Amino acid sequence: MQQASAGVSIRRGGVPRPALARVLSTGTARVWAVNSILVITALALTLGPLRDARPLHAVPALPWPLLALLAAFAEVCVVHIHYHREAHSFSLREMVLVVALFSVSPVTMVVAQTLGSGVALVSHRRQSPMKLVFNLGLIAAESAIAAMLFRFAVDGHSVAGPAGWIGTLCAVSVVTILSGTAIVITISLAEGRSLMGEWPQMAGFAMAGAIANCSMGLAAVMLYLGDPRSIALLLPPSIVLLGAYRAYTGERIRKERVETLYRSTHELQRAPDLSSAAAVVLSHAAEMTRADHAELVLFALDADSTPLRARLSQGTLEPLSSYPEAAGDALSAATVASAGNLLVPRRGDSPLRPMLQQRGLVDTVATVLTGDSGVFGTLMVGNRLGDVSTFDNSDQQLVQALASHASVTLENRRLEQQLKHQAFHDGLTRLANRALLTNRIEHALNRRNTDESVAILYLDLDDFKLINDGLGHAAGDQLLGAVAERLRACLRPFDTAARLGGDEFAVLIEDSRSPDDAVRVAQRIEEALATPFSLETQEVTIGASIGVVWAGQTHADAEELLRNADIAMYRAKASGGGFELFERSMQVAVEERHGMKADLQRAMEQGGLTPHYQPVVNLTTGKITGVEALLRWEHPERGLLSPAEFVPLAEETGLIVAIDQMVLRVSLAQLREWQETFGDRAPQRVSVNVSSRALRDPEFARRVLVEVEAARLAPSSLVLEITETVLLDDLETAGLRLQRLRDAGVRIAIDDFGTGYSSLGYLRRLPMDVVKIDRTFVAGIDTAVDERSLTLAIVRMLGMLDVEIVAEGIETAQQLAYVQAMGCDGGQGYGLSRPLPAPGIAELLREGGSLIEAMVADTGLLAS
């Protein structure tokens, strides 16, 4: 015999229906309708054709209380079969039924079976009224139908003969099929989905158990008729049969759980992002433990990040989203306090019971997610489906195993998400950066229609340098953060504010119908900035020069719009502040830019571009192991220019390819000269940056190897530095060309790691020897614990790739100490040495000292 225990979902429709249809529109109502049919059927049969049926007395009649006690015992000693979201209970009630058929009247059998089972279901199972009525109605109907079929089969035949055996087996078989069908139909009606496809598998197992139990009951009857004492011989096989049931179902459950755990691990590895990984964890946690509710909480990484939560409840997923209430989440706190061993079963007292009831939970299992930085979240499942069982230690171990497997993936995906956020947001103001702004401008241009367009505002704060120098960098940073907040308040949710660097900001205004719309936003920003800012030390007032450009229906791209807005901003600043709308007459500035292009071309031809070299220092010995070639331009009018001031111009004109070739040739020749002059004290290699244009050249690898050979150096003397953003242009092609160079002995370095879309997934696909951690991750490690933890996590992540790790931007002795302790192999930065012309490097090599010792000793350098 089997009973159902499954969750009931309620579905509502919005279309008016007849009264009866409305009454039966919910799963609960449909189940109560089935309950009514079962109860009516049982009463009709028991009080109708079976009412006056006499006992067959093949064996002595058992008192009905004893029969009820046996029925209750059979309901307690059950085997639970779990299948997806349903649970079915297989008991030894067939044995009691067989004895009752041969000994008592049908009415007595129905009453005893129903009363005994009811006591067990209420006291032991604590079933809800709806499920209790269903199961008792089903038991009564089963007993009545079995009695009718049995009496029909033995009519005119000896009850103790073959007719009795066959009748009993047929009766039990028929009621088993009818009972199983009723259960599947009821669950289908309750959940609003058909489960008939799953019935054959469950029916086969149910029939096997029912026939086995029936045969045991018949054997008991036959043995009693021969020699009552021989009934004792049935006790061992009965115990073995029950044990076999339990062993089989236990092994099946364990197998399903292992398979689900394996699938979970596989799907987690394939999850593209944090939100997808969280959904996989929740679905598999609920499936493995047969829970109706699962919840994942990820704590805040630092003061600037927010905690996250995802939930799965009754099959509905709430995706990962901000959860600021995490700090006050009592269940998460209890999970952490229990060291990840929180188990509250359905029965029994627990101090957490009131809190669970408030959250609609009757039982729960919860554990912690642990990574390199310690506990970073919790995983909880609650509300075991059905009422035949509750969570136990095996469920707790299963959730802990899943959490252990999931922790690594969740931590890595969250780190990748944070790195991606940092790659496209400004760390100080949390506004978008230039890369994200450019991307959104391009998308907005593609989406515009004939009635609307895009406007760009370019802002530069007036006299910010005076405030920054007079009140200190901390006050300057505080002011920039406050300006960012006021910018956000002036914009609509779908507009974008960005910090481009220093005290420069930009605003993207979408769905702008005319230049007047953009001008009104500029005026709003002016008014917002006019209110004094309260800093820690004093109150300050600051204005802004704003350049405004309206794209209209022109074919301008994002860079051109930003340049035009920049031109208008400089016009506004020259006019004493305020805002200026870009006009074509401002093209003079563009012409000046063309003049810069011509100057750059002449400088390339006449030797005005010269490399400076910044040492790369071994963080253990302090010795110079290599140098990075950094191009400088001695402009006849503007003086010495850094790459940031002319490399974008070189990329636009295509000169960057020739410039890269020149820098490569000069740097290799210079390295050869140092090695011939200084021997072992000379740098072992020189690093040269590679642009995206150069990397796209099919002849790039061949040209590099030709230059190395011409300099009479080993290929390992050259390090090619490629940024992550350059690689993302065409990862597959770039990887093939770099692999060819690496196979020849050239070393490959990933520069500015963390400023692009940092991902272990693509790093594993690249040929590389060195990874250089961007200066932004080093700048704050001596003052901010969160920055230090993030940088340490990055170093550990890179350590799994077997690459040399170089920290950039080392400026203080504390920063140096931290990157040494973290296990970085090399370092460079102004604290160790600024970029120097070749003679300056020669002087350092001639002295031959440790740059680390010099940095620690030279407090004047650190102060600067």
C-alpha cells in the first residue's frame, strides 16, 4: 500500500469562469474534491453491499482494537520512497489486510484499518487536515474494495484453498493500482501538472512490495491453519523484507544525491557569472534535500559593496540581488555561530523555532560558505517536502558537501564580478569610467530614433588643484565623492555619470530631443554645485566648466562626441567657467590636434621620441632584473610629454605600429649595450608594450624575432607586455601570435591586470609568463584592509597559474612590505625608481646597490 505526501501549489487565473470552475480553480480545492469522492466511496461501499457481510472465519477473529493496533504499527514501520518533489510511503499494511480478510467482517476491517492508521498519521506523522482526510479516505476505500473483490473471488469456494490465495492476490493488486492512480491524479491536480508519465516506475515498485507483503500475509494464514506455532517462522523474513526495503531506498537516495552533487559541480564550473552560479547552487540544494525553500546569502566584501541574496521558494527563483538587511539576518547569524552546523528538524524544541516560524519555515539545515578570506556567506534549505520525514544528519552532511564544492566557484565568480565592476567604474566615486561611458554612448547612438538623440556633458572642476593642494588629497577625494553624488541627483535613472580621471567628469543624456534639453541639465548641475560642500576640515565652494554637445542625427561616434564636448569645455573654462554648447567654429581645436599629429610624425622621423626605462626589481634581493621601456616625447613647445598625452593620437593615425617597432629596436640595442658594459649587473630582460594595432599585424611575430636576432640577444631577453583590453579585441588571433613568440623563447606579460575584464577563464587560454598587478590594487593596501584582502586574493588566484607576479605602482615602504609578504616576485614604482633615460639606468647599474634598501633609507623620496 502507498500514501501520498507532496506539496500543493495554488494557481489562479484572471479570466471569469463558471461558479464550479472558480471553486475548483486552486490545487487545494481540487484535492478536497478528491477527498470527498474517496470518503463517499468508502462510506457507500461499507454501509451498502458490505454492511451485513459476515466474517469468513478462516482463522479465529481478532478483536478490532488489536487489528487497529496492528494497522497503526504498520503505518509507523514504513519505508519512504522519494521521487523528485513527491514522497510515497510503503508499509506492511497488506499483511494486516490479508489477516483481516480471513478473520473479521468487512465493516470491522474498514473501521479498524481506518482508526488504527488515523492514530498513526496524527500522532506520528502529524499530517495536515487535508492530507489526513485524503489518506484515511484512501485507506477506507482500499479496504472496502479489497473486501468486495475477495468475497467475489471466493464465493462458492474454500477460503483456505487456491481460490482464497488468488482472490487475496487479485484484491491487493487491484487496490494497489487504484490507490497509486488516485495518488498520482491527486498530486497532478494539486500541482497543476501531469505526473502520469512517472506513474509506471512508481507502480512497478509499489506492486512488487504489495505482492510480497500479501504473500507474507497469506503464508501467515496458511501456517496458522496448519500449525499456529509456525507463524513465528515468518518473523525473520518479515524483518529481512523490511530491512531490504530500507536498504534499497537508502542506497537509491544516496546514489541520486551523489549524481546530483556531481551534476552540480559540473554546472557550477560552466556557470558564466555569479548570478548563474547562485541559481545552480539553489536548485541543486533544493533537489538533493527535497526542500521547498533554499536561500543563499553572500556577505559584503568591503564597506563599498553590498551583501547579496538569492532564494528559491516553491519552485520560483528570486535571482541574486542586493540584501542590505544581511547584517540583521538572525538565521545567517545563527548559521555562522554554529560554525556551519545548523540543523533544526521538524519535531523537537529549538530556541530558533520562533524565528523559523516568522519566516514560514518548519525545519531547516544551514551551513557556511568559506573561502580564502574566511566565511563569506551562508547556504540554507528549509521546509522538507511532505510530512513523512524531516532533515537529519545525512542532509546536513549533504548541504555541507554542496557548500564546500560551491564555495570555490562562488568566491571566484564574485571576485571576477568585482574585478569587472572595478574595470568599468571609478574606485573613488563609484561612477562609470571612460570605458563604460564610451560603451553606453555607442549603444545609445545605435538606439536613437529620428525624434531623439544623445547629448554629452564634459565637466572639469574649477580650481580643484588649489583645494587639493591646500587642504590635502584626502579632502580632495572627499570633494570628488560629494560632486559625484550631486551629479547622480541631477540625472534620470537611465542617464550615466562618469569620472574620466582627476577632476574631470562626463554625463550621457539619452532620449534628448534638442540641445536645449542638454543645456537644462547643465544648468541643473551648475545649481547643484553652487551649494557649498562641507568637508572634514572646512566648507568649500567649487564650480565647473561644462562642455555640451548634442549629437543630433550625425554619424559621430563616442570618441568624437567626447572630444567635441572636451573642446567645448575648454572654451567654457577659457571664458571663466559656466557651460558652452559645442559649435563647428570650435574646430580650431581640432586643427590644433592635426598639428599635433604632424608634430608627432616629425618627431618619429627626427628622433624626438626616446624611451625612458623604469627598473623592475626582484623583491627578495632588491636587484634590477629588468627594465620597462616607456616612451617619452620631447615636444618643442610643450616640453616632455608622457605616453598618455600622445599614444592615443599615434593609435588614431596608425603611427603606433612604427613607434612600437622603433621602441623595440632601440630598447633591445640598449639592453645589449648594458649587458656588454655591466655584465652580471645588467638587466636580464627589457619589457616593451605592444599596442592592439601592432598585435593585429600578421607579420608581428616575425618582425619581433627579426629585431631580437639583429640585437644578438636571446629571445628570453625580451618581454612583451599586453594589456587585457588589447587582448579582448581578438583573443583567439592574439593568442596564436603570442604563442608563436613564446614558443621561440620570448616572454609574455599581462600588463595592468585587473583594469580590464579579468577572468581566470581567459587567462588560462593565453600564453603568458608574467602578470603585472595594476597600480590601483597596490595604492590602497597600506591603508585599507579591504583593498589588502582583494589584492591578496588576486595574488593567490594568479599563483594557481604558475606565472611570475609583478606589483606595479609601489610608492611607499609599507606597500613594498605588503607585496613582499603576499608573495609577489617583482615590483616597480616611483618608490623604487622613476623612469629614467638610459644614462640614469647606467648610473644605477654602476652603483650596483639594492633599490629596496635605498627606498627604505631614502625617506625624502618616500615623502615626495
